[in-house]
Amino acid sequence: MEEGLMKLAIEQGLWAALFVGLLLWTLRQNNARETRYLEIIKTLGEEVRARLDRLESLASRGRRDDG
């Protein structure tokens, strides 16, 4: 698909080819950035879950000590 799009853009002129090339590059960069963001979100979510579990265990231990 990308090759066909570039061929069509080249037939339309240099500016069309440059525009399509930049558009395709931008789309690839956005996909890569989104993948990195999803990994960061996943990692942070795991960290938050681990800290919450730790806090819950400390709180339950504190309740047992008070009872």
C-alpha cells in the first residue's frame, strides 16, 4: 500500500511525494511512541499495584496488632 501511494504521489509531483513521505514517516513515529507509552503505563500500573498491596498488608498487620 505504501509503495503504491508513493508511486502515485511521485506521479503528482515532488511536493506530493514529499508530503506523502513525511505523512508515512509521522505515522510510523506515532505508532512507535504509542507502543512506548503503553509499556510505560503498564510498568507504572504494576508499580502502583505492588505498592497498594504493600500498604494493604501493612494496614492489615496494624489492625491485627491493635485488636
